[in-house]
Amino acid sequence: MSLGILGNKIGMTQVFTPKGEVIPVTIIKGGPCYVTQIKSKENCGYNAIQLGYFEVSPNSKSLTKAELGHFNKASLSPYRYLKEYKSNELSEYVLGQKFSVEMFEVGQKVNITGFTIGKGFTGNIKRHGFHRGAMTHGSKHHRAQGSLGSGTTPGRVFPGKRMSGHSGVEKRTISGLEIIDIDINQNLLVIKGCIPGKSGNLVNITVKN
């Protein structure tokens, strides 16, 4: 896995090319992220770099004593989000090292991972694309589930049956998105196309191999 950064989705808009073409883009505030731990095979069993994002107060209730101890051990400010990236070149990194949108280039292809928008508790028509029943002639089966299991042996609903329930908030990765522009002063990335989640959603940005 290539090293990347964490960020937040700001929203979507559109830009115009010199030829007058309209390009839909997503604005992402990426980083800055800081190295909070360097893991090696000797002490953790694998090689990885841990990055922290979104600095918070040491008195924040969102952090546990164990998490505060982790940052105090490295003499770093506490961060709300942590993310690991596997790497075999540990000698290139030091604790507290900063990573921001400067590590990317215009025209580069990136992979962006985030969680889709939550839709709450939904029925089978919306969740699984089931067809509805008749709406007239005395039908009592409009958007209902219908029969779930047999009345005789085994007389139960088998696990894994498609039913109503919570939908959305699923991890999705969109690969091969092109970087249109970079604002280093405000740590902004302008990405061609759309990415998972609503505005403010936490996303992971990595360079496509």
C-alpha cells in the first residue's frame, strides 16, 4: 500500500476547461497528517507508518487514557483519527513528520476510500430492489415482505435472507480519480468526479499504483 493522507469531503462543484468543457469536481480538504508511530517487524511483527489527522485538545472526551498515553509516549499532540500505511522504507520517516497535499501532483491518479451515505432503516424495495405487489383489487400486499419461511419443518427463517434493515454506511473505494487542481495554502484537492459519502465525510486518499 502506498502512503496517503486522510481528509474531509467539502462538497461538489464544477469547473470549466479552456475549451469551455464543464467538469464535475469534488473538493477535499486533505491533511495535514503527522507520523505518530513507526512500526517494524521487530516490535510489531510488520512494517507500517501510522499517521494522525485532526488535532484535538488533550482534554477532549473523544480520547481514552490509552490513546493519550500513546501520543504522550511519542511527545506529540493528540489526534482524533489514526491510519496505518504499510511500508518497507521505514528509514525515510521520522516521528512528527508532516504530510499534506504537497505530496500529490496535478494530473495524478488517486484512490479515495470513504463510507457511503447512511439511509437508515429501509424496506426491501429500497434496500434490495424488490418489486411491489398490486395496488388495487383488494390486494393487501403493496410494499410488504411477503412469506418468509415455510409453515412446516424447519418452520423458521434461514440466516442471510434478504430482509428489511439498516442500509448505507458501507465502505467504498473509487479508484483512478484525476487531480484537477491543488491549493497548497488551504490544503485543498480538486478531484474530477464524485466520491462516497456526504459533505464532511472522512476519506482516505492514496496514489494509484
